[in-house]
Amino acid sequence: MIYEIFYTIFPSIIVLSLIVVVALFFGNVDKSILLKSFFAGIILVLPALLLIKALNIIISITLNSILPLAVISILSISIEELLKYLTIKKIKGDLILIPILVGGGFAISETLYYSIGYRELALYRSFTSLPIHIITSIILYVGIKKDNRIYILLSILIHFTYNYFIH
């Protein structure tokens, strides 16, 4: 079990480590912002999972599962993307590494969650989750910089498309 968990998150850890090493080597980067961004992404999965579970319970009790799976999926993805948006916005700094590390931390933590309960899915996610969460986090970051919330919808659409094909 530990062996499987390690191999599902190992590719993401390697890629993020290389990104950070290159950034530290070639730039004057505040290490505390990097750590804050990465750990914020990791911790962010907990409220996301709790809110998604609560949403699923409320939907199942009140609507008797009338909503199609796609609607529930969009609502779940919206929770994740909004939490990432708020986290990226809260971290002060004008650094593209912020969304990369928030998205990367989120991807590692979410993949760890899937590796415990959904082994086959975790294998696919070990190679695909990191890029999609980094891409959507960068989109959110651009939206914050341009003060345009339409980028939140774009990140939700991209994330939904990814989930549709991976699940």
C-alpha cells in the first residue's frame, strides 16, 4: 500500500522539485512564498473534499439524486477552482511560481487521496493531475492579474473536460 502511494505521487514531487530548483538557481525568489504556496495547495484539498462531500450529502437528501452526474461534477470542480482562486489571490507576490506550487500541492494531495481509495484511477492521475492543476491555477492567476473573473469559468471548463476523460 505504501509502495503504491509513493509511486502515485512521486512523479509530481520530482517535477515540482525541478521547477523549484531551477527557480531558486536562476532567480531571486523568496523561499517563504514558495513554501506557503506549496503547503497552501496541499492543505486546500481538505476543505475542498469536505465541501464536496457535504454537497453530495445535501444533493442526495434533498434532490434524491435527480441531478445528472455532470452537474454534480461541475459543482465539485467549481468548489476546487474557487478555493484555488481564493488561495492564489491571498498569497502576496507577483510570481508565476505561486499558482504552479498551489496547483502542484493540490494535485499531489488529491492524488494521494485517490491512491488510497481508487488505485486504478490514481495511476492515471499520477501523470495527468499535476499538469491540469498547474494549468488551471495559472489561468486563475492570469484572471487575478487581469481582474477578470471569466478566467474562473475557463479553469472550471478545462478541469471538467479533464475529469470527463479521466473518470
